[in-house]
Amino acid sequence: MSQDEFNQLLKRYLEGKTTEQEDQLLSEWYNSPANQVEVDLPNNQKNDIEKRMWRSIRQQIRPAVGTRLVRLAWISGIAACLVLGSLWMYTLSTYQPEPVIATTQKVQTGIEVKNTQQSEQEVVLPDGSVVVLSQNSSLMYDKSFNQARREVYLRGEAFFNVKRDVTKPFVVHAGDLVTEVLGTSFRIRQNEEGKKTEVSVRSGKVSVYAREDNPLRERNGVILTQNQRVLYDAVTRNIVPTLVEDPLPKVPVEQVRAALVFQEVPLEEVLSQLTQLYGIEFVISNPKAKACHITADLNGLSLFTQLELVCKSIDATYEKRGTVVFINGDGC
């Protein structure tokens, strides 16, 4: 039986038009040892393929009335299995991985790059984006990357410097966490078990959300900008936004030096200057502290060391709450 004849038989089976002999033929085909195919794919890609298959099945099943409704009810489960099995076999039989070079390996969905070196490994993608893979990390992408989509799958840790293309968002899958950008630089880090994932932004803006199997359910996600990060727990599916451990200035070093010297400057102006430099929001809890004057040279210090010196000079403290820093104190 040709593939076309088999497809027509499946279609008639879904419509309830097959004979008992044809039903028996399909049942024997489904239970045959040759049809028991083991597919070696990552779980997230198996889920994506399975969802596409179910969409195809649902498009073929139509509402029915009378006795036809009863028939469709009991055959839909078997038909679904038959169609899924057929599509799995078709996917495997038609897949032909393209040749790969150097450190890449052939995988069933395209190309996989694994870093087995002792140092970081730089990978240049077809669109010109650069990925720096940490040791024991891997990156996988389809051979059609950058034709209609830019989509990659990460295991481990990597730093991404994405080439901007407003027509093709760049999407990174790290377990259940999805990071989507147009053009920016950011880092993704997973622990060895893949249960904890961190995304931190060095420049630009990214959208981070947890993959949701139910399209009707609202996505759990946040928007991150420079010096912000999220911590994702795959068990609880919680996404917690916070600040990176060592925020970096958004402007050249020469401008930073001049901007970080203060002589009797009100606290509110000092914090406003730091916001422009780091893109971080500061909130003064007590309005009386806004007018406290600061005299300091903050050059050569990390942001949080700068904040410690500023706060000590006015007998205040700082507190990180998510992506915002609060300044607490009674004023001067």
C-alpha cells in the first residue's frame, strides 16, 4: 500500500466509511512490531511535534449527528493513535540532516553544537548572532534557522549577542523557559538538573516566559531590561525578577568617571544620575531624605558598593525589592 493510499484509508476511517476488513487491516498495522518506533528527541521538541499532530487530527474530525456521532466517539482514540504513528514514521523517514562542520554533530532535528573543551566556545549562527557556550553546554537549532524563524535550544549556560532583525524574533528555549528578543545581549544559565534557570540582560530588552501547553492559559512571564535578571524554578514554575549581582553602566567609561563625582549634591540627584548610568529605578522611602547632600567620588566602585557609601553618609540603608532599590532612613 502506497503512502497516499494509506492516507486515504485513514481519512475514510475518521469519517466512519471503512469496512470491517479495512478496520482489521489498520488494527494489524498499528500493532505490528515494525510500527513500534522509538524516537530520540528532547521532551520539549516531542511536545511541540505532538501538538502539531493533534492539530492535524482535530482538523480532520468534524461534528457528527445520529449514529455517526457514536462511531466517531469510539474510533477517534484509535484514529488518533494511527495518525500520530503515521506522522511519526513520516517525520523520521523524510528527515535528512544536512552536513555539519568542525565541532557540530548530526541530530535528528538539525544541528547540535556541544562544548567539550575546558574553556568557552564561540558559535556564530547563520544570521550572524554570536553565542558563547560554557563548558559542558550545548546548543541545538534547525537546519532552516533564519529562513522564517530564529529558534535555538540550550542546555547548560551561554552568553548570547543577537543580531537585530525586527522581522524575525530570536527565541531561546531552555527547558520550559522561553526567552524572546529582537537584538540584544544576555546570558542564560541552567543548573545541572535543569530545574533552575537564570536569564540576565546586559543590553537591550528581552521577554521571558514559561512555556505553556494550554494556549488558553495566560503565560507567566516578565520583560527584562539591562542589569535585570529572572530566576525560574521548573518545579514551582515561579519566575522571580531581580537585579544582576554586578550591574554595568550603560554609557562609556569616560562619561561614567565625570558623572560619579559629587560635591554637596542632593541624594535625589545622585540617585537620578545612577539611574541614567545603570537603568535601575531607585525609590526614597522617606521624603525627608531627598534633600540630604552627598559629597563623594564613586569612581572605580561597583554599584552596590557605591550605594553603601552613599547610605552610610546619611545614616540610611538600601534594600533590593525585585528590580527596584529602596533607600530607607529617617533623613539627615
